[in-house]
Amino acid sequence: MKTMIASSIKANRGNLARFLLLATATLVTSAAGQVPAAPAVRYEARWDLQDSGVTDQLNSVYFIDVNTGWAAGKNNTILKTVDGGKTWSRALEREEGGNEFSSILFTDAKEGWAQGNILLHSSDGGESWRPASPLPDRKSLGDGGAVGTIRLQTGQFGTSDRLFKSEDGGTTWTDISKLPRNDFRSVFVLDPQHVWLAGDYGRYAFTNDGGATWQQPPMPVRCNLRRVYFVSPGIGWILPSDHNGGPLATTDGGLTWASQYAGAGQNRPLRDIHFVNERDGFLLVGSNRPDIVYRTSNGGGKWATIGQLPEGRTAMSFPALDNGWVVGPKGYVVHYHLVPVPAAAK
């Protein structure tokens, strides 16, 4: 009996490794004889609208796992879910014409940041928020990023050329670096040593020593660069406004960049990009036609369409290959996930 079960498991090891695509069954031998297993089950991708409970535009979304996530946008709106988006709750009281948040980011289940015309910090999973202190140069906020309990923040676009660091939730700031320019719009922080900056007209720089030195390699395009995303010190992507159908990609930390073709159509807005690892990623592309979500499983060498959504979607978050969320105007939230579908009987 034990020998037969062990033999069955060994024979089906390859099928078990592909459980997300196809669940297979085997025959189990018992004292009563052979019993047929349940029918095979396949998985289909589905996009399900979720009720956010608000009508305000959502500009950013961030999930740390398939259950816990946050979304933020206009009119002082910060939302939280702990059940995969089935229910959402407001963290702040709505204020017509109030703060508009352009980004929300959590580094773990407790530590989070929401930025717009104000920078807020949470240390209790978004249950409460408090404003960060002004930057030492008294300029308005530029872009920023966080890792662990550390926040790196640039000052106002066009007037500040400083990079600041806080390790206490924005209560105090330390001036850690002079930037090569004062007009970088986008910042990506992988860790305190590796930071990338991008701006208009192909302006770009990076540091791998915490800002002690900066490198400014030439970019293959001279257009506006808006979104930077890295999964390791070597591998990353940038979304340019002028492109041939996809993002720019690097495998040497940003020294050189090459265009990737996703099939997006020339110069269509590349709104957001998110990678789960070095190979598996997602790209949100907009236009006056339906917005499209693309997926790659080889680092962007090839992309495939996995969804068409109403135009004007703003941001996405994929904490796993089989779970993701996209947000947009009027409180829009949609959930991408895989659902089991029993195979037709033969």
C-alpha cells in the first residue's frame, strides 16, 4: 500500500508543480479497490469590480499581501481593506477640496506613507496618520520613497536639489545628499544605498552609495520620464512619455537602457508598472480607448494582454501573480484574480 502511494506521488510531481494552472487527480488504491478522483479543475482569470464606498478619484493603491491594502486619492481620501477589497474603510474624514494624495506606500503591515501636497506617516497600519515635519530647506515636497522605517525625500521640483532622510516617521530630517539637479520628478528607493531619480527631457541619475556620489548616464530618449521601478540593484524599468510601445529596461543598475515592446501603441500613456520578481510583472497602459493591463513572465521580453478596463485608470498593485488591484476615477476599484472552473465532463 505505502509503495503504491509513493509511486503515485512521484508520478504526479510535475502536475503538482503546475497547480495554479491545472489541478490533476490520481487513482487511489484502497482495500475496497480503485476509486476515481475528482474531475480536473482549471483556473480562469477574472476582473471583479469592488465597492470602495467612495466616489472620489483614487490615484494610488498598494497591497502588502492578497488581503491587506490601501488606496488614496482626492478629498483627503485614504482607504484600507483587510479582506482583499471585499470591504473598504476610510482612515481620514472626507474633506471636499482637501488634500489630494498622489501616492501611498507601506513597507510592512504597520509602516506607511501617503504623499500629496502633504506627507503623512502611519505606524499602525493606516489606522491613524500624522503629518511629517517640514523639510530642513523649508521647500515644498518633491517625490520620495521608503524602505523599512527609513524615508528618503526630495524637496520641491525646480527649487530644491537636496535629498533628505528620516528614521523617525518624518519627525526629524537629515540632509544626506546634494542632487545633480533640482528638477527630478520621480524617485525610487530600493534600499538606503540604491536610489534612482528621473525627470523631464530624459533627465536621470542614480546612486549606489547612499548619495555620496551620483551617476548620470545618457538615456536613449529625451522625453519626460515619470515612473521608475527596480526589483534589485541591477534590474529595473522606467516609463517614458515618448516610446515605441513599452517601457525602458536595464539589467546593469541603470547604466544602459533598452526599449521593450509591449504592444501598447506608440506614445500611449504608460501609467504604472509593477513587478513581483525579476521576471513576472504587469504594465498599465491608458488612452482614449480602453486601458490595457499587460503581463510578462520573462522580464519584459514579451508581454501579453490580460485585461481591458475603462479609460482613465490611474494605478495598480500586484502583491502576487494571481492577485492584483487597479484603481481610478469615482472610487473605482477592480480586482484581478484566478477562479477555479471545473473541467467539462468527458
